[in-house]
Amino acid sequence: MGQEDRPSSRYEDEATPVWKLIIVSAIAAGVQFGWALQLSLLTPYVQLLGIPHTWSAYIWLCGPVSGMLVQPIVGYYSDRCTAAFGRRRPFILGGALFVALAVVLIGFAADIGHAAGDVLTDELKPRAITVFIVGFWVLDVANNMLQGPCRALHTFLPFTKTEACDVYCANLKTCFIIAIILLMTITLVAITLVQEKQLTPEEIEDDGSSGGVPVFGQIFGAFMGLSRPMVMLLIVTCLNWIAWFPFLLFDTDWMGKEVYGGVPNKGKAYDAGVHEGSLGLMLNSIVVGLTSLVVELTLRGVGGVKLMWGFVNFLLAIGFGMMIFVTKVAASQRQYGPDGDALTPSAEVRAGALAIFALLGIPLSVTFSIPFALASIFSAGSKAGQGLSLGVLNIAICIPQIIISLTSGPIDEAFGNGGNLPMFVIGLFCAALSGILAIVLLPKPKTSAKVTLAPGGH
């Protein structure tokens, strides 16, 4: 075990009460609320502001970039923070305040843009887009500091619907206001009730885990000391996330465009599809939660960790194949109303699309657990240590997200007329390849190694 994995001697004899663990862990609920809003609503919303599908993916660069930069930096400096307020609480409070700022910028982007001179009748609203992008980046940075719609919500907060902000925009704004209230309430309760002991400079020197090497120097050194199993794990993880990220970016957009046949800013079909996609994400989350309860129990039945990961990657590939099939069926059955807007797809098409969302909850749950468990096992004999090896694994997750953010828009535009199917085809092949490599390349963990499935994620 590396130095970074040893608890400080100040805490070795102290047992943390369960209620404190629950309160601190509850902050994740507020953070995940924000992530859920980003993943389900913001890609459709940014297209409503006038950004073409081709360019919308570039905004998502902020997620992996901030993940690679912010999390290691915050972790490094919070380990060495000597503030009287504690080591972690200043960063938790700062992250919560940044989330609040970002949510205001995103939720009120249309209003701020209109006040700054955007013309409501113009399809492109540059000032609102600028405010939105700034808020989006701040939100991603803030979420990384803290970690790791309903149709008529606006009726509860009538002031959210304005001349510049229609019903869809008002619903989004209301969701973000709820997110602020939830996150700030949980954060304030946690940092008030859970106290920290102040860290002194002498204790930092005594711990001596860094040896004076900056955080990115440690990560670079970790790359140099990786074992072959860890290298294989990084390759499989990269392919796995190249497959996953198109779905995470464009799942609700796929429902609005390909399944419901809608066009952003034109008619009601697209908005109805996005709403249905949000329902699909709820089903996905339920399956993720249920699967996480039984993953460890099913490992022996499927032949171990690497076979489990390989199997669910094939399941992910099947899911992408089903999305392509549902898209083709929806297109063949599509009918249009007198106003030219696409009519609601058949019950069979809608049920099939929702079933895909639910099905993909199984591989998503495994993706959020097994790679991190394998990284912990494979790093046991590594010079890098467990903590830095997990940091390297995080980079293997972020780099594919950067690649997809840079390439998905142009690829979809070139081969899919602005639709989502080209990236889903790429996702299918990468998922299948990652499943094959997981089974063939990854070594079987020692039977004596206990696999503890701890959730990871974005």
C-alpha cells in the first residue's frame, strides 16, 4: 500500500460515527442531481439556444478537462490544507457555492442574453449561449470539486417563465433552482455537524506522502510505474468509455430526434421526446441502483470479475444495436400532422426505446464499479500505489470523453445528417471490442484478493 493510502495517525484510533458518514455521503445526492440535469437536459437545451448539433458536443469538453485537472488539484491541496475550518470543508463549501453560481448562469442564460441584446426571433442567441457555456464550465468544475424535467415544474415557481424563457426553459430553470436548494441545504448541514481537526504544517511533513513532488508529477510517475495488468485495464477502460460517452451525451437528444422525429425549436415532437428520454434515464438509474446491490453476489456465477465486465460490455453493444433498430422502425412508421410536426410514435416503439434505457443500466452499474475494483487489485504490487493508480484510471476515462467531444459532432454531421446514429455505431464496435479485450487481455485477479465494488463515475 502506498503512502497516500495510509490514514493519518491522527485518525487511526478514532471511529467515525455512522451518522456522520451518512451526512457527508448525502452531499453526493446534490452533486448527482446536478449531473443528472446536465446529462438529460442540457444537450437539447443548448440546441434550443441555437447551437447546431455539430457543435453542441464541444461544450462537453469541460467535463473531462475539469475532471483531469480539478479533481487531482483539489485532492492534492485538500490533503495539505491547514485552514482552521478543516481540510475538506473549505473545498466542499467552495464547490457548492460555485454550483449555485453556475446554476444561476445556466438557468437564466436566456433571460440574461435577452437583457444583453439577443433578439428573440433570431434562431441563434449568441449572448445567451456565451452565458450558458460559462455556467456549464463552472458547473463541471464545481461538481468535480464536490466529488468526484417534469412537464409542469415551472407552475410551482411562476417567475421562471419569462418572455425570453419558454416552458421548456422555465422547467429547466426550476430544476436548477431545486438543485441549488437541495445541494446548499445538504452541504450546510454536513459542514456544520461534521467537524474537522485543523491540520498543521508539521503533520504534513510527518506524513511525507508527496516527497515534495507536485500532483501531476506524481501522476506522470504513476504512468511510468504501471504494471502490465494496469496497462491492459486502461486500454479496456478507454474503449469502454469511447462506447459510453455518445450515449451519455445524446440519449435524450436521440429520443427527441430519431425516436420522436422532432426538430429543436420546431414543433412539440422534440420536446416530447426529450421528456420521454428523461423518463428513460429514471428507469436507467433505478436499474443501476438495483444492479449495484447484486453485482458482487453474481461474480462467482459468471466466472469472476473480468468475465462479468466482458459480458456487460457485450450487453452494451447489444443496447446500441437495439437503438439503431428502434431508430429504423420509428422512421418507417413515422406519420406527420397537419402542421408538419411528427406525431407521437407507436406504443411499441416507445416501449422499446424505454426498455433500452433500462437495459443499459446493467452495464452502466458495472462500469461504475468493476474497473475501480480491478485498479485497486492490480495496483497492489505497483510502485504507484492505489490512490495514484485510481487517478490514472480517471485519466483513462477522461481522455475518451475529450475524443468523443471533439469528433462526435463532425462525424454525425458527415455521416448522419446531424443525427446520432454514426456515433452509436462506433459505440457498438468499441463496446464489443472492449468486451473481447476484457476477457482475453485482463488477468484473472488472485482468488485471495477481495473485490470491493466502490462506485465511480463521471
